[in-house]
Amino acid sequence: MTTEDPAHPVTGLDDVVHQRVRLGILTITHEARRVEFGYLRTQLQLTAGNLSQHLTVLETAGLVDVEKGYEGKRGRTWITLTSAGDKALAEEIGRLKQLIARVETTGTQE
């Protein structure tokens, strides 16, 4: 490799998005468009506190909106993906595809 080679795709991965749980939150929310806190907690097998911490990181970064309200008499928390979150997820997936393509084209060494 020379100094003129472009940076490796791994350098473009976003630490906020790429973390396993947060990538799961963004992916599930992208699929559903609006998801209830309890559903995310169950799907990702997290404690409420752990999920809350990850949602705070994503909300602070502007990638999700967290809306608290009521459904009947029960308190509910709904999560939606922002346009910035949708864009960040698409960019992350693009970088992951680049990494996969590089691995697939280099083959395996034995």
C-alpha cells in the first residue's frame, strides 16, 4: 500500500452507530419506524437501565427521538428514527458492505 491509497473502510465506522446494541436499536427502529421501549428491551435482551443508557447516547447524537406518553393508563416510551439516524444507519451499512467485499475479494490464506 502507498500513502496515496484511500483510508481503509474501517476508519469510517461510526462508534456511536457501530456498537452492537445501538446498531440493533437503529435497525429495529428502521424496520418498524416507531417502536415501543419494551419491545426493544425484549428483542435485544437488555435490562431497562442498559437500554435507557444506549437510547440516551443515540438521542444525544440526534439519531432517535424518544417520546414518553400514555396508552390507556399505562406509561409508554416510543422510539422513532430521525432522518439523521436513517442516514447514519445507511452509511454504516455501506461501510460494512465495503469491508465484506474486501474480505471476499482477498480470499483466505492457509
